[in-house]
Amino acid sequence: MTSEKSWKIIQGAAGDDDNAGGVGEPLIECPRGHERRVSRQERTESVIWCEKCGQSYQIDWQAS
């Protein structure tokens, strides 16, 4: 049985809204509730590191 161990996208993931006055960097939340911004480079990755947890979690950019 697999548990949900992935980032949750809180805001700003659907497309690039940098030019639309939106938030340039999406805000995500890890399974333990730590929030962080995602850089443009990290948006191409499927696994993102959480410094506070000390481990990496999957992220599905199409899920939002």
C-alpha cells in the first residue's frame, strides 16, 4: 500500500502567469505541511527536496 508522499500545489501552478501579474513562483506544501516557493528550474523536475524534512517528495504539475 502506498501512502501519499507528494507535494500539494497551493497556488500558481497552472501555466506560467509571470506576465499576467500572477505569482511568479508556485507555492507548494510537502506532506508534513512545510510550504515553499518553487523556482523556474525546479518546475521541470518531478521530485523536489524539502529542506525542513530532509527528504524529497514527488510532485505532479498536471494535477492542479
